[in-house]
Amino acid sequence: MGELTDKIKGNVNEMVGKAKQAMAGDPADPQRTHADDKLDAEGKAQEMKGKGEQFIGKVKGALGDDI
């Protein structure tokens, strides 16, 4: 069951990360603030975390939950 849990957590983190990036707006916008830059960075980090969790889930699926 660890495989499915990791994949779900990964999907959720990836979606939340993408939403944070969308809320931060366009990086080329001159009206963009430091808070927007910070939110964008947090979103990118969370998206990468989600991709990592999905990868771990795929590895667990390939090798079994015995790892």
C-alpha cells in the first residue's frame, strides 16, 4: 500500500505546487513583488517534491513494498 500512498501524496504536492506558481503570476510581470517570487519558489519546490514522491511510489511498485 505504500506505493499508492506515495503516488497520491506526490500528485497532491505537484498540484499544490503548480497552483502556488499560478497564484504568483508571470515572472516577467514588472508589478511582481518579492512575496510573489517567494510563492513561486515555494511552488516549484513543492512540485519537485511531488515528482520525487511519485518516483518513489513507482520504484516501490516495481520492487514491491519490501524496501
